[in-house]
Amino acid sequence: SAWSVAAASIGVGAMLGWLNSRRQQVASVAGAAALAMAPAAGLAIVDYDAVKYLGGSDKVDINNANVQAYRQFPGMYPTAAGAIGSHGPYKSVQDIYSIPGLTEQVKGIMKKYEGQFVCLPVNEAYFIDRINNGMYR
């Protein structure tokens, strides 16, 4: 009937008028609701005791360091570093000499710097990025 259409129109008009007069409050409530529904940020590893062995010292962790960390040792990058980074995990530094396909020359370079390598337990946050950590020049 005409009366119900008129009543509905008045009701919708009244609601829109109220929303318009309270625009700031409605926007604030909508923003708060959106923020409450947003997923929380993932927790990142902030403190990693062995971060110094990932390229920040003269020692390199063979299980977790990126191949770029080996640049400080002449002759190690890219061949020897790539071999170490693409194999493992290792239980000891000696395990790197068992990498298949290493030439005696590459093994000699590794042996030269063996005292600079440490073998720490795998940390999944770093182990997966040993070859490509997404950092480019």
C-alpha cells in the first residue's frame, strides 16, 4: 500500500539524516570495527643469540648463514659458499668435506678457513634463506 511505502521512505530518510549528523562518530566506529577484525601481526624473532655468525663477525655458521657471509674469505664465494649453502644441515664442520662433487681445490679453500666456521643447530628462520635471502645490490 501507499502508506507502507511512505512510512518506509520516511524511516530510511530519518536513518540517513541521523547518520549524516553523526558522520564522525559513525566513521570512528567503523574504523574501530575494521581494526578489531584485522589479523594480528606475526611474531618475528627479534633476538637470535647467534646473529653474529650470520655475517657480522669473522666466524660463519655453516647451517644458518647466507652465502654472502662467505665473501669475507677470498676464494670461498661463490663456488664453495654455494656448495655449503645448498647442502646440509650439518652436524659438524667436518661434514662439509662430504658434499658430493667437491673438487680438491674447493676442499682446500674450505680447509684454509675451517677455523672460521661454526656449526650451530638449524634455525628455520635463517636456514631457508641460505642461498637467496632476497637482498640484492
